[in-house]
Amino acid sequence: MPFNVEHRAQILAEALPYIQKYSHKTVVVKYGGNAMISEELRQAVISDIVLLHLVGIRVVVVHGGGPEITGMLNKLGKQSEFVDGLRVTDEETMEVVQQVLCGKLNKDLVATLNRLGGKAIGLCGLDGGLFQAVKLDEKYGLVGEIKKVDPAAVEDQLEKGYIPVIATVAQGMDGPNAYNVNADTAAAKLAVALKAERLLLLTDVRGLLRDPKDESTLLPEVGLSQVPRLIKEGVISGGMIPKVECCVEAVRSGVKSAVILDGRIPHSLLIELLSDEGIGTMLV
């Protein structure tokens, strides 16, 4: 028992310099994948966010909701279609995207954060013209490419002591439509606009692996100059390419560092931010 108490005290003492480092700084967390689906992981992530908030870190949560959107479309008897990894979004699908992301999913996250002692408020990319986009390509339907970010609404809520929770729907710049936008890209662009200290992308993988079948080959840190070679070698491939490209863009545009983090590990946010044990891949 004494060992446990001492060990806990040691962990807290170890966290102190990191709390001091990030206090009053902005951290953007892209929340998705298994961490949203598994109730155990969901509770761990939400409690991490609340703790970070309570020790003075300005946390902004950006979320997608692909599985929830697919589930609702299935209930409506509508088949999901993907091209190049993007959901083809016709007008009916866009209505569901907006209802699920900006409605139930966003408000459920806000309610859970508040219930666990946080002070959260829900926003979407339409609020205050936060995310403004144009149509990416006709073949994807109402899928947008973000061209402008106005972070004023988010900054206002941070100043008031809230945890902004943001659904990734964008306002159209080329017409009256709302657009479905990629959550990783939205998080990266918002991190740049907020001059964030760190961008954390919660994923369903360990990070960048030299050998995808061997988690012991994790690359803990990757310099931007190494990325083209790693893509050429196939170390970065498939769905990891756009995630890494988001991180590269964020770091090149002023975010101090971006981390691809395994959301399947309970309390991965705390381990990454408040300890010596970095557990993802950091792009610097």
C-alpha cells in the first residue's frame, strides 16, 4: 500500500512540469475512432479532457462521427457510398450528417463533459462562419474543402472558460449549401488559426510504424523533412497519408507539434501530454 501511494505521488510530481508547460496554452484534440465507440475509452478520453481543462490547459475538441452517420443512414435504408475514402454526400445524406454531427453527437459529448465536471459548449463549423469551404469535387457531392477559418467564436468561449466541442460541418462560400468536411483537416486548420501549442489526432492505430505488423517498430518522432521519403518507402500509406499531411500542414503553419495518438489506449491524452512516456508519433 505505501508503495502505491508513493508511486501515485511520483506520477503527480512528474506531471507538474508538463502542467506548467501547457498551462494557459491551447491544445486541439481531434476525437474519433474507437475512442468514440467504446464506452470505456469514451469515458477515459472525456475524463482526460476534463482533467486537462481543470489544470488550466485550454482544450478544444474537434469531432467527426462516421460510424454514427452510417448507423443513421442504415436506419433510414440508405446505403453509404465512399470514393477515395470520402463519404459521397448527396443532399439527403448531408441532412443526416448535419443532424447527427451538429445535433445528437455534439450535444451528447457536451453533456458527458459537463457531467464529469467540465464546462463544455457545443459549436459547429457554421457558427460564426468558423469553417468556410467550397465544393471539393462534384464526384463527392456536398464534401467541402476548407478555405477559411474564423476562430473568433472558439476563442470567445475559451476566454470564458469553456471547452469548445466542435462538429465538422462547414459553411459554403460558393452557395447556400453546408458541406461535410474531413475532421482531421478541420482540426489541423483550427489548430493553426488558434496558434495552438499542440494538435493531437486520436486514431485507431499505434502511430507510424516502420513495420505495420510490428507495434514495437513505432517511430516516436518524425521530422517534416522525413515525410516524403517515408511515403515513398510505404511506411506512410493508405489512410495514414492524409492524417500525416494534416499534421505536416499544421506544424509548417505554426503549431509547435502534432501527434498521431492511439485512442485505443486508456488515458492516452494524459500519458502523451503530462508524462515522460510519449506513446504516439510526434511530427516536429
